[in-house]
Amino acid sequence: MDARSFREFLKKIAQKAASPSFREKIVMDSPSFREFLKKITQNAASPSFREEIVRQAAFNIGFKLGYAGVGLVFAVLESSSIFEVDGGLRAVIYDRYRVVIGETVREGTHFVVPWLQRHTIFDIRHTPRTFYIVTHTKDLLWVHLIVRVLSRPEVCQLSRIYQTLGPMYDEKVLSSIEDDVMKTVVAESKADELVIDTLRVLAFIGEKLISRAKNFNIVIDNVAIIHMSFGNEFENAVEGKLVEKQEVERSKSLVAKAEEEKRTTIIWAQGESECAKLISDAISAYGMDFVELKRIEVLKEISSTLSKNFNVTYLPKESNISLELKLKLDK
């Protein structure tokens, strides 16, 4: 048998072996398989065999459930024992025996003992908070204020903040001291002071807030009044006062203008009187020669002006040019 025919023979055997009917026939024809089936049929009727089958099945199920439970426990322990602290945040670790660990946890990946320890994340960045306050001034006028505060906790005192105030320290502290300080300062100021001298009032409010928040280990970096409004009566009064002030300023400007015009008229009259006096003195000293000199100066100025005008023609007095022009026109 050559190599080609041998390869074809092996190929046919492989194709035949791959068919299900051929495998079933081989198995069914095998003496060992028939004996195995015979033992199964003989023992299947006995209760001990069924109990053994059930026991094996239960053992397999319990073994698989045990593996699954162990894997679940490991997953839970891993998720509860490792935590991340992002940038701009800090963490405080609570211990069941030591209460709170003193040192603050910085950014990065950290480990805690499950059940025995737990962590709490704090934001140490500047956080804006807005407060709306309605109160009355010293002159019993209602005022509406919206105040914005930039605050952050002291990083070195996070453990103390957690022990005394808890994670929601800002809502517990800032809302109360903000309301107290704003009402106190506004009650000591009049409405016109709030409008005219707002910067001074705001600086006073900032000083009080910073000193009060420092007692709770909270740093306030900026305080701003972003809105301030009064009742309709006060707004109408302010508008009327502004109108009156503008009218007073307008009257002052008119009076000042009249005074300037009066002063100008007086100065002009004094100048004319002085000029007339000088002319009278010159005439009395030099006679009509001074008048003749002035007349010559005026005529000289007039002739100079007329000579520069091209629409004016000069005709000598003793010539007959006008008569000749008339005769030519008649012709």
C-alpha cells in the first residue's frame, strides 16, 4: 500500500469514528459497558444506593456554595478595607477602641481593618455657601440680604471636628452663626448706613464671622453681600430724597451761574468806565489831536480791511472815470 492510499484509509476511519452511530455501536458492543449498565440496574432499586446518590449530590452542591461564599466574603473584605482619597480631600479614620486616630489621612490609597475601623472623607477646598436673611435695621426697616461665604475646615483639626461636630459640621455651625451675626450687625446699623457705607458694614460682618467660626476650627476666607433690598416705603423715600438732592444741586448750579454773570457784568462795566476815564483824560490833556489820531487809526484799519477784499474797487476822487464809464454804458 502506497502512502497516498494509506492516507485515504486513515481519513475514512477518522470520518467513520466521528459519526455518533459508530461510537454508540462500539460502546454498546463493549462487554465492560454492558456489565456497568447491569450493575446500575441491579443497585438502582436499593434505598442505600439512592441515599448515596443524594448524599453525593448534596456534598457537591454544598462544596460549590462554600467556594462561592468564601469568594464573596473575600470580595466584601477587599471592598471595605481599601479606600481612595482624591486630591483636595482628606480622611479621618474611626477606630472602635481608640475612637478617632489623631493623624489625618492624605491623598492616595489606604487600608483599614474591616468592622474595626471606618473612614470619613472631608472636603478641604473652599466651598461657597449662600444664606438668605430677612431682618430689620436700627430704624425698624425690613431688609432682605443674600450673603455668600467661602469657608473650609482646618486640616490639622479634622479629627476634633469629627468628634465634636461630625461630617456635616458646616450645616450645623455656619447657618447658626451666620444668622446670629448678620441680624446683630444689621440691627445696629441704619438703612442709610447700609446703602452708603456698605463696605464698612461688610468688613465688620466679616470680622465677627471669622472670629466666631475660628472657635469651631473653621476658616472663613471671604464674605460678600450679593443682594440687598428694602421695603417699598424705604425705596420710595430714597428715590424722593435723591430727586430732592438733584433739585438742590441744580438750584446751586443756577445760583453759581447767576453769580458768575453778575461778576462778569461788573468787571465789564468797570473796564468801560476806566476806558472812558482814560479817553477823557487824554482829550483834556492833548485836545482834539488825540481824537484826530484815533480817527486816523480807525481809517487806517478800515482801508486795510477794504484793500484785502477783491469785491471793492477804489476810484480816485478827482478823475472822470465814472463819467467815462457812464458814457460807454449809454452807447
